[in-house]
Amino acid sequence: MTDALHATPLADQAEYAQAVRVAVDAAAAYYGAGDSALDDDAYDRLVRGIEAYEAAHPDHVLPGSPTGKVAGGAVTGDVPHTVPMLSLDNVFSADELAGWAAGLERRLGRPVEMWSVEPKLDGLAVSARYHAGRLTQLVTRGDGVAGEDVSHAIGTVEGLPETLTEPVTVEIRGEVLMTAAQFEDACAKRTAHDGTTFANPRSAAAGTLRAKDRPYRCETTFFGYGALPLPPDDGGEPAARLRELPHSRIMELVAGLGVRTTGATPVGVIAVSTVEQVQARVEEIAAVRAELPFGIDGIVVKADLAADQEQAGFSSRAPRWAIAYKLPAVEKITKLVGVEWNIGRTGIIAPRAVLEPVLLDGSVVTYATLHNPADITRRGLMIGDHVTVYKAGDVIPRVEAPVVHLRTGAERPIEFPDVCPRCGAEIDVSQQRWRCVRGRACRAVASVSYAVGRDQLDIEGLGETRIVQMVEAGLVADFADLFTLTREQILGLDRMGETSTDNLLAAIERAKEKPLNKVFCALGVRGTGRSMSRRIARHFGSMDAIRAADAEALQAVDGIGPEKAAALVEELAELGPLIDRLVAAGVTMTEPGATGPRPAGPGAAGSDAEAGQGAGAGAGDGSVVELPLTGMAVVVTGAMSGPLEALSRTEMNELIERAGGRASSSVSARTSLLVAGEKAGSKRDKAATLGVRIATPEEFAAMVASFI
Ligand code: IVH
């Protein structure tokens, strides 16, 4: 099955020996600290080169070779496994898959009737031993023969309950991983604790599972992919069923016991009957890979029926009835060629890595986030370094770490700016995120342009050139200044006639009538775009109520977590003087139709209750009005028709939010409904694959009829 395209060619015995050394070191690093100097693709290619060389020169095979060994022979432990925890052989293409399946069918002497297809989760393998329904021991894979006891983690892994729904004795094997959200959370906790972060979700999950006395707790998630009879009950139920049932049915049985399985992932475990269908399913899963809430490094294809598995048996390393269809690695090594310092709307100075272009998860990546200067220092990055770049789900690419042993001496330190690279003012370095001391004023042109944009205040006739003129003339430092501009001041600007001045003044006047959500959006508060602004405005009803809300009250808004809430409170306080000037100018500060927040409960007091005095015609009795889209994330695609024909995307999004839903632009496992009109393209396919409900514009119009 060795494919020259995917094997590193090894010319002679010396190159072979060198390759074995590199692969063994890489495997040790990967399974140890999780910081291998080789990315997954390079490691796979190297091992294939080693395999090819060994096949041609069997007498040269070194005892330390990683081939034929679980985890490249890198790790051991002291709890023996009941049955070895093996690895999986790999294929990389449709041809290789077909070749493997044909080989298996030849061995069986009959066609495989049923295949199951499921994601290959990128975490670490563990075995969970349940006795009489109680989780008694958790063991890592180790070298496959014996693993490390990590039972101290029992109770901390989501999806792995301490008790089953039935008192059965069974061993469940699966993968422990961190979802993208768990990873972000874990990194934030670790940064707060010791200023470092985790390299990637896999090593974060591995470290977390092993850690015994960390002062902070990080969540991990388990997905089971197999179940075995466990002594002493391996003569009885459910052992007999585990030996007879197809894999896909066993996954259902395990789920019925209360354990999360690969069947509970957004792509599930799907049984199909031909290799062509397997290939089609592989492609479907690959297409939604970036949308999954956790990393996968391939797709596992298994002969589903117990009889096929039993007859096919195992090699020393892997089952013959299963194969991993590997997807290209989402972690790659590339070169850091520079660092750009960009200034955000609020004056935050954000470093961005400029990379030698690298193909990562289907797209060419040339930039990656570097968070903040302290992060650069912590990682010890230098210009010219080889760096590992990582991408998980729809998370923006991030630079992980320099590959220090590839340094040539030609690397240069990264220069930090002394003054704001945009306006030359001083930099406030008192926080982790540096900021131009002029804050928003530094980006006056950009922030005023944003505020007057079509989806915010929609002030026609105020293009960027005009705003530059106004800022340079000292007339405008932020968008509140627009409302106090006099006719004379505008007329005094270059190429500004009477008519255009009057038109502009009228447009500014009209902007005062915009509802709160547009005014709030115009503020450009970090992390609150159009739809978040609409949710906030609808929830609180008035600017007063928003300003009175504390972090806890803000979290009642869908999509606002503790971190965002705290940042919001801080920014709103900072924006206080600007908001006061808007109020004084007569800009609308209420949201039509919004009821304002409901008190949290009968005993609710304090700011929550005060914040409840929002404007608008509320029910007043605290009764809960269930809207048709409450709790739903809705995506719109294609051309709208019927009653919705004339609505723009922004208007559709507003409609969704009026009806209690959350508008989103991309389909993911979290999407509740896709409204798909004519010419709906890839979003429709993605929704179908993920099992997301799809409605026509007409069906959707009927659902939200009273809100149109
Ligand atoms: S089945 C006998 N199913 O991939 C081994 N493994 O590279 C049967 N893995 O050790 C394994 N997702 O840790 C199986 N859906 C899945 C998997 C999966 C991830 C891991 C597992 C295995 C490794 C092999």
C-alpha cells in the first residue's frame, strides 16, 4: 500500500538510519509533550519511506524502527490492557481505499456487506473500564500493551459518565479531546495562571488528562468508538451482544448506556454498503471538517459486521478490518517572514504573523494571529524562524511555536513598535494588549467611516475622503461630532457646495432616528457586530438599560459569555462621554418593540431589575413570551422568494432576530435551520450533510408570518 507520492524516498542505509532516528524522536515528542518537530504529514511520509526501504531491504531493519509499533514505540505505561490497544493503518486517496477494501474482501473470500464510516478524532485514546455500571478505571493507550492509569480524571471528562444507565461490566474505548471552545477556555485559564498557553487541543487534552494537581480545571470531551467485554463478566451480557452486533449497532448500545460515542458527533457513524458510498461519505465528512467543533485528522472506515471483523483479525499493529483515511494535516510548519502591527478601531495594536504561504486545511494561509506582544515574547519567536501553524475548526490560524532546532543563526529578533505605527502617539503597554493612547481617535477615520456605514447610521454622502477632510480640519474626532457640525463648517470644506451640504445635513438629521441597534452597532464596541448589536438592543430596549447592566446582566444575551460581558462593561464605561454627546444631540436611544430584560426571578434585585426598566411596550407582568425562533441559530442562503422576496440579507437577519432567533452567516453543527432559496449552493449541501433542517423561503415566511 506504499504510495511513492506519500513516502519520503530513502536512498541508502545511512539515510534509512537517519530517518528512523528522526521518526523515533518525533514520535516521542508527539506522544510526550505534544510538540513534535514534524507535522503529521511529514511524519506519515517519513514512516512510509521507512516502510518502503524495509520492504526492499529486510536485512537492514533496525530494532528501533517505528514501523509495526503502536505510537511509533514511543510510550509505555504500567496498567496492562485486557486486549492490546492497537493503531490503524492509513490510506490517503480513493485508489488506496479501494485497494485496501479489495484486499480485505480477498482475504475474507466474500464481499463486505456493510461498512461503517466515522470521524477519526484527533485526541488521545483511552480505555474506560466499567464494573457493574460504575467507572472504575481510566487508562491511556501507552504502548498499546500497557497504559498509564489516569483514573484521577474520572468525573472531569464530558461524555464519560461515572455511572452507566445499566449495571453492566464493559470496557469502552474512545478518544479524549478538547473541542475548540474547551481549548480556548483552557488556554485562557492557563494564560491567567502562568502566562503560557497550550500548543494545540490534542496536547492540551493529553496534558489535562494526566495532570493531577493543577490549580485550575480544564474540560475535555470523550467520544467512544469501540466496546469490549471486560473480565470477569466477559461470559455474560452484554459481552455476547458485543461479539455479535455490527459496530454501528454497538455504538447505539453504548450511547444507550449514557456514554457519548462517535455517533453523537455532527457527522455520526453511518453504515453504507459499497466502497463507492464509503468514498462519497469520506468526501462529505472532509467537506465539513472545518465546521466541526473539534479537530479530526481523518475518517475511520470499518467493516461493520462482527463476522467480517472476526475473520479478518489483526496484524501486530492494527486491525485488518479498519483503516484510517487520513486527511491533510491542519498543523503545518512554515516560515515566519515578518510581523505586521495593525491598529484596530479601538486603538488596540494587534501583531499579525506574515508567513510563507502554506496550505492548511484546504486554504492557503499567509497570515496568522499573534495575539499580543507578551505572547510573542513567551513563545520566543524570531523573524526567519520555522514555526508550527495550527488551525482548528473555524478558528483563525495561529502560530504555535518556533521549531528551534531548525534555526540557522540568521534569524532576527522581532522589533516591537515604540510609538503607535499609525499615528505616532505613545503606546499604553500597561495591559497585555497594547493600545495607542489616543484609543479610538487614532482610528478616527476608520471608526467614523464604520459608524456612518449602510448597516449602522447609513449617512449618505459621507465617504472616506470627506471624513478624512473633516478629521484633518479638526472638525471631527469621533462620530458624535457629526451631529454638532454646522452648515458653515461643512461649507468650508473643499468641494462642498450648498446642495451637497444641505443633503449631508439632512442625512445626518435622519441618522438621529435610527433605532438603538444601529446606534449601538455604530459605537464599534469590540466583538459586537450587527447581529450582536441587535440582540443587545432587543434585550435591553434602551441605552440606559444597557449602560446600567453589569457583566452578569449582559450574559443574559445570547452569545455573551463571562469574558465578553466583562469587556463590554469596560468599553461601555469608556464610551460613556461619547454616548452622552449622542444623547445630547438627540440621537435615538431606544429600540422599537423591545420589551427590555425580564427580572431574573421573584427574588431578583439590583442592577438586573433596574435594567428591566427598558423602553418599549413590555408585557409588564414578567410573563415569558415564546417567540417562534427562540434558541434557534438560522442561516439564510440563495434568493428569497414569496413574501420574503424583497428583503435584503440584513433585513432577513433583522427578521430572524425579531422572531427570537440568532442570524448567522455560515452553516455549522450548531445551525438549527437553513432557509434556502433558489440557487442555494454549498451551504445547502453542508446543511444536508450535517442533518440541519432546511426550509424554503415560503415555509420560513409561514413560521415567522407575524414578524414580517
Ligand atoms: S477504531 C483497534 N475509531 O486513532 C483500533 N480509532 O491512529 C481501533 N481514533 O488508536 C480504533 N478516532 O486512538 C477508531 N473513530 C475512531 C477513531 C479512532 C480516533 C484513534 C484511536 C486509534 C488511532 C489510530
